[in-house]
Amino acid sequence: MSNKTTTSVIMILTAATGWGLIGVFSRPLSAAGLNAMQITGIRSLIVVIGMGVFLSVKDRNLFRIRLKDFWMFLGTGLFSIIFFNVCYFLTIEQTTLAAASILLYTAPCFVMLMSALFFKERVTVQKLAALVLAFAGCILVSGFAGGEIRAAALLTGIGSGLGYASYSIFGKVALKKYESFTVIFYTFVVSSVCLLPFIRLPEMFSICFQTTGNLLEVLGLGIISTFMPYICYTGGLKWIEAGKASVLAFAEPMVATIAGIVIFKETLDFKNALGIVLIFLAIVLLNIPLGKNRQESK
């Protein structure tokens, strides 16, 4: 495995870790009175402000994009951020959190299919085996035990997976022309502008600044679970296949489960533990050079 590929793997896993900690910050904010749309709006606005300041200091040329390329950022902002979040929240309202998370993690299947179609990436036995291991692990980690799911929940759940997957596709296309910082900035500019009519800014800011604890949760959500993960994930897509990246991101539910146990004192049973092991094995399998890849890595 080349140094660049190793760096990409580390960046993707770092991103998954940050996303896995979302609940640590969003749960207290939800309890304080913020709704799901407002929490999404907070994430978007913090990234826009933070990235805007960063680009102003680093290199203002990174703000420049061609108007004809704006469709890429409409794709990442509208489809990958807003569509994904709306579908996911609707699914949560209609079914259990466990079922919603399983439907969300149909994303790597979509990524592999779209990557094969648009980027001509090979769908190898190794990738498929890792995907099966990771998906089985996700089912066990979530505690999903079956049961009937309404058609509407199934539809929005698969929609959330499709929206989640689309970031790997739109993002990879955008990275061929622009730096990762530029891609992230305009992705969240689009999502922030589109969310403004729905998040009731005065009410949202009032809750955010109500207590020091709320403000710290907002900063944690915006920086640790949004700003940092999107920088790492988008940057990691430069030197790794989108399909491989999406399977590595299965580390997210594993991190979320561990965080729940450590921080919220949630229980860990045998199935949860086995699920964590399966996800870990999938990540290891995905990074073992096999066949032709082994020869190329020497």
C-alpha cells in the first residue's frame, strides 16, 4: 500500500470517527429544544464560517470556481447534505433508529454501483466480501432484529442511503477540478442557504447561546463531528477509490456504539460486540493487498 493510500485510509477512518461522535453532541442539543433541521443548519453554518475564515487566510484563490461547475456543489449541497438529512430524519420518525441506520448503510452498495458506472472502478470479490462483513456488523451493532417496515419508511431509508452515497460521487468529480477545501466550502454554502427558510434563526441562536454547555455542544458538533470529518473524508477521496472509502466509513456505527457505552452508559451485549468485530475485520480485509494488488504494492 502506497503512502498516499495509507494517508487516505487514515483520513477516512478519522472522518468516520468524527461522524460517529455526532450523537454525543446532538443528543444534548436536541434535549435543549433544537429540532433535526436546526441541528443540520448549525453544522452547515459552522463549516461555512470556519472554512470561509480559513480560506481567507490560506489562499483567497480557493474561493474561485467556474459558474459552469456549480452543478457539482448543488449536487453535494442539496442532494448529499439536505436530501440525505431530510430522508434520514423522516425514516427515524417512521421506524426505529436501528432500522433507520441499517437502511442508511445501504450507501456503500450505491457507491460501488455508481463508481463502477461513472469511474469504471472494479467491483472485486474483496470489496464485496468486506461490504457483506461490514453490513452484517452494522446490523448486529444496531441491534436490528427484523420486523415489518412500512413502505414509506423503506423508501425514505433507501433515499437516505442514496443521498449519503452521492457525496462520494459528486465529491470525487469536484476534486478533479478543485481543492478539497473549496469543495467543502461551497457544499455547505449551498446547504446553508437552502436551509435558512426552515431553521428559525432567532430561536436557534437563542438555544445555542442559552448556556455555556449548549455552546460547547454546538462547537463540538460543528468542529469535531462536521468540519473535521468532511475535510478528512473529502481529502481522503483523492487517493482512494470511492467504493473503498464508503466501506471504510462503516467504522462510524462502531464508534457511535462505543461512544454510547462509554459516555451514555449504554449496554454492550454479545451481538453488539460481534458486530464491532465484523466491521473491524471488514476494514482490515479491505486494506490487505490481494492478487494483482499485492504485486503492485511491492
